[in-house]
Amino acid sequence: MDQEYIAQTALDQMVGTDQGQLLKALIPYFPPRQQQFLSVFAKARELSNTVALFTKPSEAMQIQAAAAPAQPLEVINDLRRYCFGDIRKTLDQITNMMTMAEMLRMMNEPSPEDNCEEERQ
């Protein structure tokens, strides 16, 4: 069976459920009064799951918190998966600026050939 990937943050994966996602997907098909109730209900369930998650921290959360710090570009690329619109454009601009800065840094570094010529003189 072919499974489609739905981008979710690590926290959403821990506190959300398939039933909750289904409920949120169905909300637009209900009349406005029911939409309001179902929206609050879905978010209240997520909040309850979040409180329960942090009441008894799991080993997974502790492992993530203890992980080595990521490189800035890795963080930006990870965040980009969950963003859209203007925020995604801004993250793309930051990525491009960081890439250009890295290229400039590399261009300004002396090459190994330059070092060999200086040693010969």
C-alpha cells in the first residue's frame, strides 16, 4: 500500500494522532457552529497529550535534547519543511545569503598552491 508523507514536527508526531488529523481534515465540511466546537476539541486533545508528554518526559525527548547542536543550515532546512508562504521565502533568502557568505570565505582563503609558491620564495 502506498503511503503519503505528511510533514509534521517532532512534537506534532508525539502529541497528535491519526484520528486527530482526520478530525481536523473534516472540519471544513461541517457547519460553522460545529467547526468551532470540533476545532477547539481537536486542539484541546493535543494540549492534553502535550501536558501528559511533559509530565513524564520520555527517553526520546531526553535523547533529542542531549543531541549535538546542529549546523545553522541544517536547522534552517529542517524548519523549511514545516513552513510556507513568506516565512519559507525568508528562510530561502537566509540560506542563499549563508551560501554566498561561505563561497566568499572560500574565495578569500589562500589556496594550497599559493602557500607552496610562498614557501619557494
